[in-house]
Amino acid sequence: MLQYCKSPNSKCFLLTYLALVVFLLVLWRSGTEAIVSDQREIPSDLSAYLVSPPTEIASLFLDKKQVLTSELFTNKWTFVYFAHHQCLPSCSQTLKLLSSLRESFSSNNIQFIIIELDPDKGPSPDKLALFLEAQDLDLMPITASVEVTRQLASQFKELFLITNYADGRYQIEQQHQLFIVDPKGRVYARFPQPYTLSIIQKAFVSMRLFYAQTE
């Protein structure tokens, strides 16, 4: 016969409580692993770059009443880089690399996006667009509020720090990672520095082949 543990101070009650906690932890862990597990067998040459599993990008509102959703990325491969209008010279290498990639992979289904890390400072709301134009870079600028920018950086896992000084000056430090979003609107790959044009070109070709085989 099943006996009920009537007293909270009894040994029976304690053992039942511990068993329930263990059961719930196992259930939660198994559910979490089912959500985040990646069933793909990632090739060795891509293991350092592919995000496993790919990260969904949540819908966010941009400053000009636009919504940044997966529709911006749907049916396109997208190179994404976080920068700001005063990033030179630290961003020079990556911006030139993106320009070269654009020439290498000239296609309607590949786009190149720069996300502004410094939306509240500067003389113009279009300062990033003006900066890219001045550098003769045909890259798409994305500017959002500080809150949305931080959410975006968090989703991509791009760390940055803004240090304000007493005299009004400020400094932005960032990781300068280069990201690739797949045609399903997911953060698919991440390239930390140092990287070169040849490394990314080779990896991107392999990546698209792997994507075609697994998606």
C-alpha cells in the first residue's frame, strides 16, 4: 500500500521532495538539450566559424519606424559587421575586406550590412551612411536606438564598450567580429579576428555547400 508523507519534517517527506526536485531538473535538462542540440555533423574546416546551432534573430524596431525582422535577411546571405562613424582606423581592415568580398561575391542574393554602434552621438542621424559614402563603400547602414543596438549586439554576441570621459569625449571598443546570416534569417557563422580575405572566401564557399546539404 502507498503511504502518504503527512509530516513536512518526516524522512519520507524529505526523500519525496528531493526525488521530485531531481525529476524536474532531469526533465528541464532534457528539454533544454532537445532545444539547443545541433544534429549537423560540422566539417572540420568550418567548426571554428559555424554557430551551433544557428541563432534566430528576433524582430526589433529601427529608428525610422522600420522593423528589423528575418524578412531583411530572408532568401539572402548577409555579411554583418558592427561599426560606427568614428571607427577609423580600427575598422579600416574589415571595411576594406567587406568591400573586396562584395566584389568577389557579386550577386543579388548576397548583401552587406553595417550596424551602427553609436546611434546617439554625432551631428547627423545618417552619420553612418555619410561615413560609408565618404569611404566610397557600397554597404547598407542600419541605425537603431541604443536599446535596440544593444539587443542586436547581444543576439549576435558582439561585445562592445562605450567609455565616457569628463571632457565630453568618448571611446568605443569592440571585438570587430564578422558575421554571416543565412537565408533563413539566422546568425549562421562568426569570424573573430584575425581574419583575412582568403580565409573568409574559402570558408563561405564551403559554408554554402554545407548549407545546401543540411538545410
